[in-house]
Amino acid sequence: MFVGDEIRLEIGFAVARERLARLGQSSTLFGLARVSAAGVSKLVRVQARELSWTDRSAGLALRWEAAGIGDALFPVLDADLTLVRAGEGTVLAVAGVYRPPLGPLGEVLDRAILHRVAAATIRSFLAQVAAQLAEQPVVTDHG
């Protein structure tokens, strides 16, 4: 199943790219994280590859996997988190694919409700990344 979303950032592409590169190297959003959507909360392991970029776009390949007890009941998501230059701003997007667990039963459940949970989870994750990218660095005056 495909899932994706996008959001416009009011920061320039070069700034967004640098901040995304730093996020990709840190454990701020990647590593173990708790995601919640539609009343369901689960610990997930988020892995990211090194940022690849050109002068107009940048991207991270991501893999989300449930961690802990019951992990086989949750799908694995492979996705691309991308930045694209958009005038004075930047568009942050995520597009990915997952296979519902539990075979044919999982596919039926996905069509009924799980796809909406996946979309809400992606939207929440994208908002978290956007908030991290939009934050201005703290400037301290040591003088």
C-alpha cells in the first residue's frame, strides 16, 4: 500500500537541507521513537540512510519497523523523505510503501481502517520533521 503527504516550509532550501542532514545524523527523530495515531501507540525503530542531494532536491531513505512485543502485527514502511526547492520556500514530502501484516486479513483491515491510521501516522511524522527543520538555531551571547 502506498502512503504519502507533503508540507510547505517557509525556510529556504539550503537551510532546510542542512538541518535535514543534521537530523539524519542525530537520534532526534531517527532511532527508537513512539508514534501515536487513532488511539494506537507503538514503539518504532526508524532507520535513515545518509542524505543525498542535488541543488534542487534532497532526500533520506527511511525504514520504519515496530519494535518490541507484537512487532509482527505492524507493517514495515519503506519511504523517502524529500525536500524540493519551491520558490523562496521548500516542500517537505514523504512517500512510501508498506505491506499490511497478516496476509489477506491484513489487506481487508487495511482497506477498512489501517490505511487511515498509516496516513495519520505519516502526517504526524511529517509535522514533527517540519517543526524540527523550521526551528531557528539558538544564538547565545557570550560577551
